[in-house]
Amino acid sequence: MLPSITPPRFAHSEGYTTVAFGHTGQFVCTGGSDSLVRIFHAPKGERDQEAITLEHHTDNVLSLAVSKNKILSGDEEGVILSFDVSSRDPLSIEPSGSVLRSALSARDLSISSSERQVAVAADDEVVRIVSLLDMSLLHSLQGHRAPVTSVSFSPDSVFLASVGCDGSLRVWDMRDDPACVHIDNKITYVCEPGNSMAQTKARWSPDGRLLAVPCNDNGIRLIERNTWEVLASLAGVHTKQVTCLAWSGNGRYVASVALDNKAVVWDVQARKAIDWNPTGNMLAFTDNTGAMYIWDDVVAIDQGHAAPYNKIAMESSSLAGSLKTQARISEPDSKLMSDLFGDAAAVDEMIEEAEMEEDAEILEQGEDTNDMLDDFVVDDDGAGYAEPKAQPWAVLADQQTRSFQPGATPWINSRRYLAFNMVGSVAAVAQDSSYNTIELEFYDKSLRRDFHFSDTYKFSMAALSENGCLFATTSRELANDQSLRELAGSDDEVSVLSYRAFASWSTNTDWLFKLPENEHPRCIAASSHGVAAITSQGMLRCFTLGGAQRHIESLPDRTVTCVANKDMLLIILESAGSIRTASGEKRMEYEYILMTIDGQTRLAAGACPVTPRGEIVWAGFSEEGHPATCDSKGNVRLLHKYWDASDAAWVPVLDTRALAAANGKKEAYWPVAISAKQFMVVTCPQPRKIPATSETHPGRIGHQHSAAADRHADWAARSTAV
């Protein structure tokens, strides 16, 4: 029978879409930029039936995960919802609760084989494992250096694969205490955080022995479980980056789609050319116009090709043996094999036994397996979901504070910003394993000329001021640089601070400071009066512009960021009162310290407010000298009367999300600087939330303000003059 593709069904409005087949192939589930989740009947005779529409999200749906009894969907607001599936005729989909609410977009989801856990990839470097029984946060897997874009449980849930937008792959052993067992930092594409269209997904084969990963040569690599060696590469058809993968039900074929607008089906043993129906010879895919297609009879079975869905009895070495010169199949560390190896019945029996044992343990412990799964309430006033049942709050004691540098971005196509403010920008360009290039660009060309230099230190952060630039590097950067180990005089990992002055007539103004062993910078700041660094040991170190350390003190190891202006240093810390609910929802609280940059005088200190469910993402000083912050909800605040510790107060001056909505624009504002009447930003069209280093230049800086902002700006100008 010849392959055929159904006419498009316009399931969603134009934009990013995601698709997944039901566990039995009975339905196709789609999500789109119109905040809808839609369920289509897959069998040929039932496709004309009306789709089931789930209207419970309030933002773009970015991810779907489907198991035997559940559908999970995640959106750009970070809300993950659960739906119960009844496969009996007629098909029934019912909302069953909210799994997680966070300030970070849910880019990918993966449900464990027992349906008791879900792995979540969001717009940060942490993979979160959430319980589907009580919605508690079970584990936070830390190690990625860039936002995670893909997560995938192996079929037995022993391993979890995750991919970062910096092109790295990590594999985690999820037994007992999760641990990373394999890292490949350069296997796949580097993509821009927040750009769903270009993010890559890695997927396990149905038998759990192979992991398919889009690689940076427009192909796919098949990685063997346990040895983590590349057994085969599927390449030569796609001409651009592969983004999504799906295995056939028996693991014989892999389907892929890429930015070249091609859908390719690969014979794993040979080669032929998005999501598979697990029990049929059909493929479903969606495009960015919002249309959904079903590709029937993908594999030409009548021409002798193996069916993609039959349970084929094969010798266990046949597949891997054809991919390697010598068949070398490692002993599996779990009991899971797939029907590809002829033992699916035994597998199903083992899984059922394991689930029965786990259910028995839960009942013995008196746990309520339905807890939190019956609280799904739709809020019909347009404000979003009604809050679930009140959850007990618990102190965040097991998660390390995430520090950041204002004006810094992740790596995007071998480039990243280390600093970006109204003085100029500092960009790092990766060259090879031995050095990077640092490019400094100034906005006022009449004062300074742009320049660049070779960076053998491979600096990981920078703080730019009118007089010079402070650079720093961490041990993770130095660990792979033998020349720097020799500089340190031993094989110990040593971090450095390096200051470069801009005044060409100055002498002895460039200096380098080596930090003690096992002490590494977390954030740095520079101004015309001095520089400062806060380290992993909780040390605040203050230096003169000439490199003399004039002050050192201990701070709580909860520093989020720091920034300097003239003789002032602003430090933002995560409060010891930051808490979360059992559902994993964070309620972040912050503190601030305002002091002189020589460390001798405390000017003010206290609570640093943030919008509920928000996090501080930028800190700086206004042109008039007021400390300022911006949170992940787009709210900008200035510290009023900072010179009087008893009267200092944070005043809201601008809501950038409301401004964008009022202007009818879907765009994000990346903070750069603030003045009395203007908030200087880089405008990023959604879904991007940070500037692309290849596009951003001083001319792209926007000026966003409103009538309310003008009123606050007038106040700021007057208060500054006092």
C-alpha cells in the first residue's frame, strides 16, 4: 500500500506546536500557541469525529507527555497540568490536577514507567523530578551549565537523559540517589534559550538499549546504554539541524524532523528517510502553522520492509551486532527488554509485578495515592487557575542558591555576553580548547575604541565600568586548561580575578589575583572606585583599582548577584525564608545589602521585594544612583532614600509585561540599564527571552516607559536632587 498523508487539520493557531500519540495509538494529542490541548481520534474510520479540546492553560503549550493513564502538558508560564485518560469507548479525558507551577517555561516532560514520577526540563540548568502521587519535588538534578531543553526516561526508568541548550548531553542513574553517569559536552547543537523551534530532543529506544540524539552534523547518533559509546550515525539526508525524534513501536525505525522542513524515516539497520503510533504503521506530525497531519502506511510492508509495530522475535545481538564491527552487548543492569528482542510478554509481567509490589508498600505506609489529583478547578474569571489546596511550606535547605551576572547570557553558537550595560558590551567567542577571544565594544566611540584580545584563561564572567573591566574564571573552566594549572604552580584548580584598565597612559593598572584553593567567584562587580568579588566560600573581597585587597568579610553563602556604581556596592542574597510547597512551587524571598565598595560602611540593608512566584533576574543602579532590580515577572523597582537606612524603601516604577500587553506586542524585555525616565532594554520577540549575540548591538537597545513610569521618574529625579 502506498504511503499517504491526510489533509491538514488546523488544530492550533500559528506558532510552536507539539504532538504525541496515546499509549495504545487510539488518539493523537497536540498542543499549541493558542494555549489549547486537543485530542484527535487516530484510527482511519474515526478521524472525522470532533476533537476533544482542553482549554485549561492560559499560555502557549510547549510540552506533552503521554502514558497509559495520563496526559501531562506544560506551558510557557511554567504550569504543568495532569489529565486522566480512559481508553474505553468512548474516549474520555478528564482534568486531574496541577503538577507544578513555576516561573520557568516547561520545555519538555517525561513520565516514568510506573507513572509515579515526571521529569521536567525548564528554562534553567536544573532537571526536576516531581512525584505524581503527592506533587512533591523529589530531586533537583544539577550539573548542566545552560538551560535544559530535553528530558527522557529510559523505558525501565533506570536512566534519565537530558540535553542542554549549550549542546551537552547528560545521563543520570535514577536508582537510589540520582547521579550523573555520562557527560558529552559537544554532541548536539547549541541553541538559543527560549527558542522552542530550534531546541533538540533526545529519545530512548523502546527496549532501552539505545539513546537517539540529534548531533551537530545534521544527523542522529545512536548511543549504547551502559558503555555510552556511539554505535551508529544516521546522516546524509537532513541539510539542517534535527530537532525532534520518535522511535517506532518495536525500535526498528526512527523518525526525525529538522529545520530543513523534512520528515525522514530511518531504518536503524540500513537507512530509508513525529510521533509514532505504537500499534500501527502511521506517523503524526504538526507544523508551525498549527496544522496536524497523519502519515499512513509510512513503511512499505508489501515491499518486504519489516513492520514498525509487530512484536518480532530476534536474537538479542542482532541489532547491536549489525551496528558494531564485533557484537559486544553489555549485560543489562535491569530486567527490561523490549519486543525487539522477543520477550515483551515477560517484560509486561515483570512491570505489573513491580507495580503491584509498590502499590502494596504505599498502602502499608498509609499513603493516599489520590492525594492532590482531584483538585483541578478551572478559574472562569480569566485570571488563571484557582489555587490548589493549601500546601505545607518547607524551608529550601537542599538547593544551592543560583548566582548570576547582570548582563550575561548563555553560550549561543560559540558566543556569549559576559557583560552588557550602558558603557558597552563584553563578548566571549569560543575558538578552540586552548583559548577564547574577548571582544569589547563601547557605545561612545569618541571616548574609547573597540578592541579584542586572546583569552587563554577562558573567563566565565566580567564586570564592565567606565575605567576598566574585571574578569573572573572558575575552576570548572580552568580544570581543562593545563597551562593555567602550570601558572598556579600545581595541579590544584585555581580561580583568578583579572582587571584591565582602559586608560592607556596608566602604569601598573592591569593586575591578576589568584584565589585560594577551592574558592571560586560566584559574582563580581566593578565601578570607577574599585572592584569586588563574592566567592563560593562566602567571602566578600574588595580591591582598589590598582589590585590591592583592602577589605574581606564573610557573608551568608546565599548570594544571588552583586553590582557596583561609583562608591556603592549592592549585594542581593536569597533569604533564609525562601520556601516551597509540596507541589514544588517556590516562594522566593530576598535580602539586600548596600555598602561602600571599600567595605567600610553599611549604608542600608533589609528585605528586597519580588513579585509573587517571581525571581530577581537583574540588578543595577539608575543613572541617578538608585539601586534597582527587575524580576522574572517584568516588574522594575528602585530603592528610594537609600542614603537613610531607616527610611529606605523599594518602590515599583514599571511593569514591562503590562506595557507589552498594552501595546499589543508579544515580546520580552532584557534589562540593560535604567535612568530617571527610561528603562533601557533589548527587545526580544517571543519566545526568545535573551538577545541573540549575533544580532544585538547598541542600536538595538530600546527605551520603554509609560505614564506611570514618567511619574515615578519625576519622583526619582527630585529625590536624587535632595
